[in-house]
Amino acid sequence: MTGQFEGKVALVTGGSLGIGHTAVLAFAREGARVVVAARGVADGEETVEEVRRAGGEAVFVKTDVSQAAEVEEMVTKSVELYGRLDYAFNNAGVGGDRGPMHEQTEESWDDTININLKGLWLCMKYEITQMLQQGGGAIVNNSSGGGLVGFAGSWAYGASKHGVVGLTRIGALDYAQQGIRVNAVCPGHIRTPLSVARLAGNPELEKRLKARAPMGRGGTSEEVAEAVVWLCSDAASYITGVALSIDGGYVAG
Ligand SMILES: NC(=O)c1ccc[n+]([C@@H]2O[C@H](COP(=O)([O-])OP(=O)(O)OC[C@H]3O[C@@H](n4cnc5c(N)ncnc54)[C@H](O)[C@@H]3O)[C@@H](O)[C@H]2O)c1
């Protein structure tokens, strides 16, 4: 495929489903060779097939982002297979438990923080190591509206996503001089397998979430993926350290 990312290599964590899956297709459409990293083998392989059917190039690398050795291997394999790493979309995440904080378990806290925050830190660590060797790159981290404002009952998730915005800003400061841009996207309510599972059996909550956005609707994975592609592109060459809301105006209120 030809496009603005011809000759470039993009890595998407959690690329097998939802927002990550849509971002994989968008990077490939722009001509990038794409590394799809996720835990689910069947969905990951299917995503790669979809890219190939559309005439693009992609490979699946099974990765649990909470495991340092697997994240290091994910970057090593990307470089072995495709020779470089230009863009990374650190998107893998889980919703975590919701409800009264005093009823939540330490195990559930650890699980959410290990994937959403420590996992993203690990991804940045190994991606930046490679990008420094190449002389630059662009990273986009997937935070959430819940990384900018509090979502009631969303303790570990909210803490992890606020942390992702912090890592983004610090990364932007520390690596600006080395040609690495680091930005975040903060989606509002987007219909994906994660949000569908979360809202299962609760149509009232879905209605409330949509109504909260001034635009009166939820967003699509495409609306997030297009912003990710743009933040990686040369069109955003002077942008680093931003946490970009994609939420129909939700956090503006
Ligand atoms: N859907 C929304 O409304 C929404 C809103 C704001 C932020 N987000 C964020 O967007 C990101 C993607 O969400 P989604 O709704 O597309 O979710 P999803 O469940 O549809 O997809 C999540 C992806 O992350 C992967 N993943 C989960 N844990 C992993 C791990 N330990 N290692 C590797 N991969 C792992 C899954 O395999 C899957 O590919 C998440 O970080 C989520 O917090 C989603």
C-alpha cells in the first residue's frame, strides 16, 4: 500500500480488538508495516489477515504488556522483522473493577495498574530505547476522559489513566531533544468489545454516557484511530505532550 507512512513501521498494542484493531487498519492504509501486539492469538491473527486482504503488511506478536520480558521481545521482534520502529500506539488496556473503593480488592487494583500503567511504562521504555537508536519516532498513549476528570467508582482505572497522561507529559519533556514526540488520546465513550462488556445489561448507563457528551452520542473507533494517525504524522510535527480529548465535548463541561 502507498501512503504517507510508506517505509515506516508502526506498533499497536491491544491491536487485536476495538480501538487498537481500527488503528492497525488505519496505519496499514497509510502504507505502514504494522506490528499487532496483543494477548488474544485468534483475534490478533485475524487482524493481520484483514490487513493482508486489503493489500497491506502486518504481523502478530503475542504480548502481555504487563510482562517486561514480553514487551522487550515485542520491540526486538518488530525490529528483527521490519528493521525499525517509527510509531507506537500504546493502547492495550482493561476497564478494571467499578464500585465503592472500600469493597475493591488489592488483586484487582494490581491487575489494572499492571496492565494500564506499568504495562504502558514498559512499552515506552523499550520503544524509546529503539527510537533513540534511530534518531526519533512518535508515540501515542491511549488514556481516557477518565485520565483527565474523575469517573465515579472508577478507582484503579482512573488512577492508571491519570498516570498515563503523566507519563506522556514527562516523556514529551525528556525526549523532545532526541526527536521523539509523545502524545496521548483521551477518548470518551467509544463502542468496542470492552465498553460493550462493561455496559452489558445496563442500557440506562449507556444512554447516560452518550447524553453526557454535549454532542449527544458516543464515538467510534475510527474517530480515535484517525486522531492517532494524525498525531504520528508529520502534520503534527510540532505537537508533543498533549492529552487530546476525543469525546464529543465531554470534559469541556
Ligand atoms: N471503549 C471506550 O469507551 C474507551 C474510552 C476511553 C479509553 N479507552 C481505552 O482504549 C483502549 C482500548 O480499549 P477498547 O475499548 O478498544 O478495548 P477492547 O477490550 O475492545 O480492546 C482491548 C485490547 O487490549 C488488549 N489487552 C488487554 N490487556 C492486555 C495485556 N495485558 N497485554 C496486551 N494486550 C492487552 C486486548 O487483547 C484488546 O486487543 C484501552 O486502553 C481503554 O482503556 C476506551
